[in-house]
Amino acid sequence: MFKLYTAPGTCALATHITLEEAGADYTAERLNFKANQQNSPDYLAINPKGRVPALVTDRGVLTETPAMLAYIAQTLPKAKLAPLDDPFAFAQVQSFNSYLCSTVHVAHAHKMRGARWATEESSFADMKQMIPKTMGACFALIEQKMLKGPWVMGEQYTVCDPYLYTVSLWLEGDSVDINATPKVADHFKRMSERPAVRKVMDAQKA
């Protein structure tokens, strides 16, 4: 049994979709960010980083999306969400997810998390102005060099796909036209049609 701590509009969506795709036995608890619940003593005891997602497992708590996605794929191998029998191919999965985590997500966060990197209001405004350029460049690279199609890793659907879908959801708010990257746009449409994605998205709206 897994317990996922999540919040709407966050990268926790990728793990939530993956749990659903894998047929995992799990529950999801939504944190209220407006009430600063992520920094409550109870939640900080679970995840001292004060962020989501956090995944409670029978062996302890995992944080950081790439780690969670890999763990789900490895502990539920029948779902075939990663090429577990090929170390190089699995490393490619990890490489893609690490790029989303360490580069794309950070670029996006400059829009509303500028206080992590600066103190001057003028710096915050400058960061926000850069978002369309930096996010656009990230997705151009994904389009041209990383997304094999029809899924990220090619014919096999993997844990990379819900993660890319999650980050793609941020593009409109970042003033990036997803249609400028046709392969990404097609991937987004394919993901939107999957039953697991529909179920999780409906749950988020409830």
C-alpha cells in the first residue's frame, strides 16, 4: 500500500498517474498549499523539504519524482512501465526524468519561486520575463532530440510519459505554445485520452 501526498498543479501529478497506470494499491492525500499545509509540523515530519510529492511506502518515505517513478516501475514490474531488463535503456529513462526534474521544472519555477534565487523585486520581474524563452528552449530540445514518439522512449509507454504530460500542462501558463512542438502536442493529446489520466485529472477537480 502506497500513500501519496499531492497538491493540484504540482509535479505530484506524474506520480499519481503512474500509480494508477501501474494498478497500485494506494491512497492520495491532497495538501492545501494556500493554507501552507506543506509546512505544517505533521507534514514536515513526513517530508522535511516541505514540498510534494511524498510517497509513503512500507520501507519508508520517498521524495523527488524521478526516484518515485523508478521505484513504482521496479516494485510493480508487471505494469511494464520501464525497460527493467536493459540497464542502458533504464538509464535513458532516468536521464529524461532527471532533465525534467533538474532543468525544466527549475526553469518553470522561476516564474513564481524567484525568492529561492534572489531578493530584489527587479530580479523577480526579470526571471518571469525569461520563462517563455527558457521553457520554450527546453521543449524545443525535447521535441528535436529526446521525444522518440509516439511515447517518450518510443513504442513502449514508460514512467517518462506521465512526467512529460505533467510538465506540458504548465506550458500555457508559461506563455509557450505547445503547438510549436508538434510531437509534444501529439504526446499530450495521447496522454489526455488514457483512462488512468482521465481518472486522476477528474479526481483533482473534485
